[in-house]
Amino acid sequence: MRYNFAMRWRKLKQKKLHNNTDTTPDFVYPKYTDKIKGFITDLFMIYTPILYIITYVILNGKEAFQASASAQFLGVLLYGIIYASLLAFMGQTPGKKAYGLKVVDVKTHKKLSFFRAFWRFIAFLLTATTLVGLLLPFYRKDKRALHDLLSASVEIEIRA
């Protein structure tokens, strides 16, 4: 009786080991360089026009923009709202789309809500000031930065 139980347990263990190696995830974590390229593209496509409109259309020029803290805050706030809206409705920004990236919930792999996407943006601003949060992906297998951990999101590569 004891021998029979041990044989069954051994077979069950071997079967589990073989089944685990056959499964592959349906997503791929992107390269850190693609994340940076997408971020820079977003800055040029979204943030630069906002700054231009605030500086030269609303205010009287560069000196007025530099003197106004509220204008600078308004620029960052507008960028955050647009960024969060794009993530909430499409799951990606123009820069992320250019490099085949998408931001999704870490557990369900569905799009984030507007408020979670906006929280992700605020967390990015906070962690970017220390640089610790931005260097975290180099030490993690899932390549999640600190703002991803705080917002329970993950950036994945879209397979074509």
C-alpha cells in the first residue's frame, strides 16, 4: 500500500513538471529601450504642443511661461489628463503604439481605468524624481518600474 502511494505521488509530480514547461505566456515584456523611445515620442507628440500653446498662444512668450508656476503646472496637468485618457480608452499612447507597447492591468491584462492611469502618471512623476523607480526594471524579471507596481499595471509588447 505504501509503495503504491509513493509511485502515484511520483507520477503526479512528474506530470505537473511536464505540464508547467509546456505553457507559454500570451504576452512579452518589452525592452527597456523601447519604453524609453515610446516615452520620448510621447513627449514630442503630446507635451511639446501643449507647452507651445501655453507659451506662445496663451502667454506672451518664454519669459512669461518661466515666471508662471501655474502655467507650468497646467502644462503637466494637461499632459497627464491626455496621457491617462489615451491609456484608459485605447490602452496605449502614440509613442507606445509606435513601438508596439500597451499598458494593461497586471492581473486581468485589460485596459486601465482613467483614474488608475492618472495615478500611474502621478506615480511616474514621483518616482522619476528619485530615479530609483526608473532603474527598478533592470532588476526585475517582469521589467516593471515602481510606478507600475504602485498602479498594479504592466507594460507589455503586442504580438503581431
